[in-house]
Amino acid sequence: MLSSTDRPSVSRGFFLAVVVAGALAAVAVRDARTSSFFAGFSAGAGLVFVASFLRNPRKGADPPDGSP
């Protein structure tokens, strides 16, 4: 099992690019099955993107309890 310090790091920008590319591909592709695949792929990448913000807030962000 990986500890929190051993986890591989992937850029949030990369996941944002995957979300955008998947959404654009879902709209551009005419085949319904392929379009659904790209939409699901984009949704999954979006979930990882949101989870990364929940686990590790941006540096410099204020803590939720309001303390400095």
C-alpha cells in the first residue's frame, strides 16, 4: 500500500485538459456509443480533478477553520 508521501503526482492541469478534451470529443463524435464513452471518460477525469482539490487544497489557501 502506498503512503501519502509515495503517491505518484499528476498535474491538475493535465486532468483539466483531459476533462476538456473528453467533453469536446463527446460533442464532436457522431456515433452515440463512442460519444458516451468520451463523456464518461471526461466525467471520471473530472471526478479525479475535484477529488484532488478536496484532498490537497491550493497552497496559500486559508484553512477552513479560519485560523491563520
